[in-house]
Amino acid sequence: MSKPVLCLVILALGMAAYLLATLRARRLSGGKLATLHSRLSYYGAYAALSAVVPTLALVVGWSIAEPVFLKSAVHSLLPADLLGRPKSELAMIDSAIGTVAQGLRLAPAADLAKALADKAPLTELFGAQGIAMGAEPEPYQIAVAQQLNRWTDLSRWSLTLAALALALLGGVFALLSIRPTLRARNSVERVMLAGLMAASTVAILTTVGIIASMLFETIHFFQLVPAKDYFLSLVWDPRFSAAGATGGSTAGQFGLIPLLWGTAYISLVALVVAVPVGLMAALYLSEYASSGLRTVVKPALELLAGIPTIVYGLFALISFGPTLRDLGASIGVPVSASSVLTAGIVMGIMLIPFVSSLSDDVINAVPQTLREGSLGLGATRSETIKLVVLPAALPGVIGAVLLAASRAIGETMIVVLAAGIAANITANPLQPVTTMTVKIVSQLTGDLEFNSPQTLVAFALGLTLFCITLVLNIYALSVVRRFREHYE
């Protein structure tokens, strides 16, 4: 039984345990539910959790351990002369054996038996099943793949039997444990609390893992390239200067400043576009628009947030950039199709619903009594907005702008397609520049070795970008928190 089907069966057993537990609790109460310690739903949840949680833990643990044991078993069957090869070659052998095993499993039994008996090529037989192989598998690969399939089937059936037995035992134990004095609610709440703590731990450990992975590779990068050359250099040219140079010297120049300038410049243009438009849209929707118009316009505006960023990038590359270039040519101004202006404007359009939605929530949070007091003193609606609503909502609006700025700084696909790849320090918005995210993408693609400075610099850029956005997010959240504390 496959793991998805097994999980569905386990959930079905959990539902059955839930129903049986509620029926048993009702019967034991003699129709007087007040004699039960907990509600019927808690008794059902107690039985369902007893049947499902340990079983799913078994499935997850088995799924993690199974590949390790199968890989070890496969290596024990390999010829002795292959075990001493580098890890990269062993990985390729493991991949080839896995492909052969998949082909053997999918191929019709009669055709497979005939091909093996006649020693016919298996690549054609596998190809008919959608399994592409570059070369005919070796005899040892076929033998190991056959054994791997047998072990996989054995593991799958063993897991199925063990999981079903554990689910049944857990459900039966829970049903037998049900009695009017059972503190089912306490047990269920402890399990839910443990689940919430586990979810929080996973989120924290994921963040720690991301930071640690970037930090270790960044330290490795700074062991190869001096930190002052990274932070103070004005040139970005990550190439080997002298092929065959001795002493591990590289001719690459990894100056952060051109990339930092391009990132800040494009983000600034994006905010210049997004903040006024988004803020004005938020003011109109919250202060002037009727409720019917608001219910139509607000979702329509927020549809922009659901468009994938790659679509914005393609729009900038195919339509908006060439349009700006042709418009500049018509008035005699040289404009590059990939430029600060192209990327900034398109990114600003993407950020409009972000700024508008957050600002609208902040403006609506301003107490209505402030508006009524201002209007009661004779102020017009525009004066009330300018002198009362906006000052009251200003901390939240600033927080929204800073969050939008961190979103702009971390944007990748739009600037990859619309900003160019030239690391320039220029104040001309009609010229191309590049950003840190673009170079992270470009440095991690290609045939360079992973331990080369040209690849490791991507982690240094990622850590730098992480620190910048972290500072902006912390400051924005602190501003929003102060605002909420003031009005809640």
C-alpha cells in the first residue's frame, strides 16, 4: 500500500474511533451527559488522536529511515571495486540503480522476462514506460535493482501492517479507557498544545537553519576573499583574473557597493511609485468610497498582489521596457529597455496593493470619534483627513512603507528580467543597473565549483540582504506595535 493511501486509511480509522468513542461515552453516561467529565467531542478526539498520532509518527519516522537503510543495503551488494570511488560517482551509481529499479517495476512482466532472457537492450523497454536512460544498464545494476525492488516491497508491506496494527491498538486502547471520570479534555488539550509547540519549534529551527547555512558559507567566503574587498570595493567582476595563477589567487573582484546601490536605487523608484498611489487609494477607499464601491474596488486592486512576480517581469521585459525605449527614442533621449526606471515602475505597480491594503487597515483603525470631533468643530472632510486621520495613522503607514521596502529589496524575478546585469554606479534612471538578488541567481547557476569564491559570494550577498531586510522588518514591526498599543 502506498504511503498516501495508507495515510487516508489511518485517517479513516481515526474517524471510526471518534464515532465509536462518542457512542461509548454516551452509553456509559446513561443519557445523562452531565455525569461525564468532558464533552462527547473530547472523548471522540481522545480516541481519534490515540489511533492517528502514534501511527502517523511511525509513518514519518519509517519514511525518513527507509532510504538510509535501503542505500546502505544497496551499497552492500555493489562490487568491491566500486565502493572505493568518490561520493559523487557513488551518487551517480545510486541514481542509475534507482532508475533501473523504476523501469523494472513499470515494465510489463512478460516483456521484461523476455528481454532479460534474450539479453535484449532494456533502454527501449524502459523508454516505452517513460524512463529515459543514457546507456544500457550493467548486469550488476539489474541484479541490485531487482533486489532493491524486493526490499522496497517488503518495507512497504511491513509499514502497512505495522501502521494498521498500531492504529487499531491505539483505537482499542482508547475505547477501553473511556469512562465517565476520564479527563479526555485535558488529554486532548495537552496533545494540541504539544502540536502547537512543535509547529513553533519547526518555524524557529527553520529560521536558525537558514541563517546557519548562509553564515557558515559566508565565513568560508571571507576566508578566500578579504572582507574589506567585499564591503569597500567599487567593482563587481567575479572572474578568475589569471588562469593558472599560483597561490590560489583569484582575479575576481567582489565589490558589494555597486550591487547595494542598484538594489537601493530600484527600491527607491518602486516606493516612489507605490507609496503615493497606494496611500491615495487607501484614503479614497476608507474615507470617500461608498460601501458598495469599496466591496468591488478593494478586491480588484488586491488582485494585483496575486499575480506572480515572473508575470510582472515578463511584462517589463516584453512590453513596458521596449515602450519606454521607443518613447525615449521618439524625443531623442537614449533609454535602455532594461533600466532602473523599467524595473522600479513595474515593481512599484506590484507593491501598490501591498501598501494600499496595509494603509487601509491602519486608517480604518483610527477611532471614528476623532473624525466626528473634527467635523463637529467645523473642519471639512479633506481637512479632517489631513490634520486628524493621517497624523493618527502615520505610525502604521510608516510601518506599511517599511514592510513594502523590505519586499522591494528582496524582489528577484522582476529585476532579473527588467533591471539588467550590469553592476553600475549611476544616478541616471534610464541606464541599467543590477541588484543583489540578480547576482545571487547568476552566481548560483553555471558550472563553477561550489567551494569557489564565485559561488560562495552568493551566500555573502544573501546574508547581507537578510540583515538589511531583518533590520527594516524589526523597525517596521516596532512602529506598528506602538501604533496598535496606542489605539487598542
